Amino acid sequence: MGSTYLRLCNKVLQRLNEVELTEDTFEDTRGIHSTVKTAVNDAINTVNSYKSPWYFNACETQLILTPDQEEYYWKDDFVFADWNSFQIQKDISLNSQSRYLKKISKEEWYEYLRDADTNAEPDGIRMPTYVFEAHDFGFGVSPSPDKEYTLKYRYYITPAELSAFDDVTTIPTRFDHIIVTGK
């Protein structure tokens, strides 16, 4: 678990021998206090952009596939997909077992599978067995789903910038010194 924005700012202020912020004074800052708040967010952004993917920015999500829809959008905070994690979930009501999806290239989908998926309208074909990277906006599955299967996968996020005193960074506390020193 990471530190709060207030704690990180106060650690920087301690190093500068400046008056620390409180929950009450955190929102309306000026001068050095505003600069420190900006510097903390800049340091966090630097850490998060230094290497991708960081394990502490990993998350898991699920979505319901739509029959006869092959392509889906990434979430807004998406950075990088864990292509080995795509799995259709077991669903007794659909009489389906869990299934790992094999990654193929979008070129393979275009060349070998797209025509069959497109011609399957409006009912789809069957449970997908493949996943592919779509053009800059998301991913696709093939064959075209014939039911509302639940798809689960892992991806890495771009954390939101800290703004409130009690916002918590995704970066573990053992790395606070990197944020505080900016190195």
C-alpha cells in the first residue's frame, strides 16, 4: 500500500525545514507548499513512466462479451495488457467451462478469421478461442461470441494524479524515498 499525498508532501517539507501541511491547510496552499504538491505528483509520474509495467499498477477486470461483437475498447486508464491472462470464465448458466484465449496477431485475424466472424451475423459462432490486439483502441476475440460470456483479464493502469490530502499512491511505501527525493 502506498502513502497518502499529505504524508509524501510533509516528508518533502521536513527535508526543506518548512512548516508541514495539515488536513485543513492542504487544499489552499501557496508558494513552497504548492510547489511541493506539484513536485510530489511529478515524482510519482516519473516513477510510473520509468518502467512499464510496474507490478503495483496491475489490475484485473471482467467484461461481458456481446454476441456477434468481436472488438472491444480498453478502459480509460489502460497502459499495457497481460496477453497471457485473457480467460473466458466458467458459467453454469451458459453451460461453459473456463477457457484460456490464445493471442494471435491482428494480421492473422484479418487473413484467416475475420470473414467467418463477419459472416456469422447476427448470432455469432461459438465461444472465442483467440484474442488479438486491435488498432490502438482495444482488443478483439475470435470466433465471434455466440453468448454473453464473461471475459477476465489483467492489465496495467496509469494511476490518477493525486489531488486530495488522503489520496493514496499506487507506489508502495518502501519507495517513498524515491518520491521524496525525486531520484
